Amino acid sequence: MSSNGTVEMDQELARRLLLEGAILIFLDVPSGTEFGIDMKHWNTGEKFKGVKMIPPGIHYVHYSATNSQGDAGPRVGFIHNFQKSELVVKRWDKDAEDISDKEIEEEEKNQIKLNILNLDRFLGPYPFDVWKKWKSLTNKVTENVVSTIIPTSGYIRSALELLPCDTDRTSTGSTAATQSVKRRSRTAEEKEEELLPQLKPSPGTELRFSQFPECNYPEGATPAEITRHSLDSSYVLEMILSKYDSASDLIGELQFAFVCFLVGHSLEAFEHWKKLVGTLCSCDSAVSKHRELFYDTLTTLETQLEEIPEDFLVDIVTSNNFIYHSLRELFRTLQESDTLDHRLKLRAKRLAENLTARFGWDFTHLEEEDSDEAPVVVKT
């Protein structure tokens, strides 16, 4: 396969991964298929049989079928936690233009193991120029996070197969949302949305991200409390955290959603990532309670924003840069707090400076409320 980047690694690492690196064998892949692992992809050649020297850990394997003109179809991928010296074998199904859903029998796997030295020249090395970046993007993604979110089919698809909803039976969340809308006057957008066909993802294909509570305030809240919760998302955050064993798993979900978009081209994942960012950045009382969570949030966002063009952060309808306004709100909360330690405030200051250097965003005068949709750009 022809790489779109330079692979460099020291000899000691090369020797170690020759012994401990995992191997992915991908049989019967048509020449020209777009294939990748983590943040690199290639078009396969006739002799392609897979990837070797894969560092142990969680990796994202992805591929796209191509037509006779070389145009790639929707991207499909799966997450696998590769173990030391593990051999993973997959086979291409020509008719389905996808990975075969038939399990590779142990006898065939054993034959491949015995013949692995002869297969070596048909295996491309893992692209080590992206390994450090990949680790920083996924350092909180655990096997538990993956198993919780991954579709039951085991595959992440950039283009979901949609089916019409049963008009008499909708999901609990949809029903509750509909009833909530009926209790108040509908907007023009909501009226237009009702005219659109009601569709749902084909069973087993949907990413199972954390569900946000139907209301952003607890049952029985007073009008004053409802107002407070509308300005502070801490209640929503606590509801999401209650589903996880550790707060760091929420950072794992934030990272998982991002790589599903960045690598897997999933718009579903991108929308969830934006929703998580918006929730985290609009918390107030939760910040002092979950200081390590917010420190990790700032670190994660800094890493992620290095990989995404500014255009993706702007709403195409409103021209609103949601990440700028979200971060400005969080920075304001951190600046105004008298109870937070210096470490968290310094972390926020460094992120603000880096974003100003990269995008020209102005994070001064945080005490002033935002009035414009577009980011304020520093004048040089």
C-alpha cells in the first residue's frame, strides 16, 4: 500500500514491535480499496494483506469500498484493543463490499500463524508518525468506554442506514420531547420539522452515546431553580456522570466522539461532541467539585482543536462559532471563581493563549457578555 506520510521510528522501537506488535490480516481486499488505521489511510495494492507492528492498545481500523472510477464510498470502521503479539484476521466479502460477518475458523487462523513469515512482505507497517498524536487523542478511551458506546453491530458507519419510524410507536425520548413541545407554542422550525419524514437508524448501527436528561432541572424544581439550572448545566453533567464509574470515562466519551468524527466521518458523533462540549463549558457549580475533570477537558480540547479546521466549528446556518462562545463562557467561570486552584486557571490561560495564536480568537474582557455571533479576532 502507498502511504500518504513518512514513517519514522528508532531501531529499538522497531525491534520491540516486531516482537510485541499486533498483526491485522485482511484477506481478499480488492485493489484500490481505501484502507486505514487511526489517522492514516491508503489505497490498497494487489498484494496487500494487512498491517503489522501495531502498538498494543486501542486502534480504529477503517475502510471504504471504491468503484471502477476510484471514488470511495461511505467509511466503515471498527475499534479493537490490540494485545501484545495478537493476530486478528478479517476477510472481505466481495458481494457485500464490506467485511464478511462470518467468523474466521481457528484452523485457518492457525495456518496463517504458521505462514506469517511468508506473509510479512505483504503487510504494511503501522504508521508511527501518527502514533503519538493518536495516543494523546485517545488516552482516556478505555475498553469500557468503547463497549458502552460502540454500535451493537460492532461497526461505525459514516452513512447510517435509516428506516421509517413506526408512526404509532416512537422512542421514549422522542415521545417525551414531542409532549414537551406540545405544552408550549411551537417555533416555525419545529413546525417545518414535523412535516419531514420520521426516520431512525437501522437497528444495531447507532452509536450508543450517553443520553442527556429530558429536562435540565430536577423534578419539582421551583421557577427560580429552573432559571438557575438553565444558566448552569451542572445538573445535566451530574446526571451523565452518574452513568459512569469514573468521571474520566466522560472524557473518554468526549474523545471517542471526536475520533469517530475525525477518523470515521460520523456527523452523528460530531453533533454529540458539540453537545458534550457545550454542556461542560456551561457548568458553574460543578467546576469546583470536579476540578480534575475540567482540567482534563481543557487538555483534551486543546489536543482536539489542533486537528480540526476552524470552518468545522462554525454553524452553517447561524454562522455562530459554538466552540469560541462555549470556551469563553468556561474561561469566564474559571476567572471569576475564588475557590479554584491556580493549576486549573493556568491551564485555561494556556489554552486561551494557544487558541489566540492559532485562530486569532480574543479571550480578553471575559466579564463582558457576548453579543456578536462571530469570534472577536485579535488585531495585529
